[in-house]
Amino acid sequence: MIVEDQAGVTFAVEAAMARTPDPRLREIMGALVRHAHAFVREVRLTEDEFEAGLDFLVGIGQATTATKNEVVLACDVLGVSTLVGLLNNPMGPDHTAAALLGPFWRKNAPACGLGDSIARADTPGTPLVVSGQVRDRSGAPIVGAQVDVWQASPVGLYENQDPGQPDMNLRGVFTADEQGAFHFRSVRPAGYPVPTDGPVGLLLSAQQRHPYRPAHLHFMVTAPGYKTLVTQVFADDSENLESDVTFGVIHSLLGRFETEDGPDGPRCSLVYDLVLEPGESRIPAAPIP
């Protein structure tokens, strides 16, 4: 098709893609082109703005390293990650809500025994004991469910960001017992800023947005015959619950971190049950190695 004017560009592109054999790819790319072209027309994108947008896309790729996935981070701060998660895992009263995976999950975290600590070195902070039960929507325990947990340290850094932490610190995988129960020890996590040393940080600054996430624990729970649950449990007394930079906070994911005085100082506990839906057990692609 020979293009006569700007209005004909969209039709030409759609015609060129019309023979795509995969119907889902044809649907996705057709919608992408229509919406992208409509966006360009709506905002009347200038050539300078187009170049700046290309620089941003190139920059998030160049800023992605073995310890940071800037592409995932960009999707997080634009709300895309949360939206995709909630579209594919609708909320309901009979199962735990999903939350975004985030840019810091790693595969192959160490297997731990129930009651073990995921603090693999001297990690100063308030001691934390986490316990709960994995069950199905009817309330039956899911024996042998795999509970993968990871968190930031009390100074707000994941171990892959912090050369002072050993490899796989504050990460571990636990196997639920005959009652579907799990428990482990850690230190209370802190809220933290997402990385701001790349294009995403420049975007947040230009939008006058803060980069902070409230304190939370990450969970990925898998069991045969059940949909993989990727979620987060947030400290209900944390700052920035109503302004999480990644839009990940859901009321049902607020956990009560109980603090009491112990013989060696303050200590904290969290009890939170995780309820799975029937479905496919799948492991997402790891944002970092």
C-alpha cells in the first residue's frame, strides 16, 4: 500500500500484519499499532519528543544489568505490572490477592527447614518471626506447598544491591508441613526507594513523584494443581502505603507486624495465611539471575 497521508499509515501497517498466522499475535500487534498511532495523534507527538521517547527506551535497556532490571522497574512505576497481575489474577474474598513480582526476585533461593532464619549473616535489625498456613479456597491445608520468600534488609537494600550482604541473604524456600503451615525467622524489612540512578529515576523526578515503597515481604507460593501465587504482605504501620511508587498495595495484603519487648530488645511477629486458587503452577521468568 502506498501511503497518501498520515491517516493512511495505520491502515497500511494493519494491512501488512494481516497475514500473521498466529491469531493471538495478530490480535496483540493490531491493538498495539492502533493504540500507539492513536496516542501519537492525540498528543501530536513532536520529532524531539519522539527522539526523547526512543532515548528512554534505549536507556532502560542499557541500564539493565545482572543486579537490576530497569525494564521491569519501568513497568512497575507506570502501574503496568500491577495491572497485568490483577487482570490475570482477579481479586476475590476466597483467595489471597496477587501483587507484582518486582525487579529483584531470583530463582533457586536456598531450601530451608521450617523455623530457619533467612538472615544468612549478621544482619542488624529487629528480629522477626513469620508464620502462616497455605490452604485452598475451601480451607483445606495444602501439604508440601513451596513458599519462596524474599525481602529487603532493614536498611532497604536487597542482597544483590548490597556488597555488604552475602549471596542470597534474606531469601529462602520453605515447604509447608502436613497442616499446610510454615514459619521462619528473619529481620523486619524496611521501606525503601526503588533505584533512581537510571532513566526511571529521571522520569520520577520529572513527574515530581517520590521513589518509595512501603515495607513488605515477598511471597511466591506453588503447589501442583494450584495457580502460582505471587504476592506481597505490607507492614500496616509503614510509610507510603497510600503512595507506593509501584501501586502495589491492596487492603487485604496489609499484615499486622506485632512488636513486643523481649529479653534482648524489641522483637516482631507476623501471622499471615496464604490461600491458593486451582489452576496452573508456573514459575515466572526471573528479572535478575
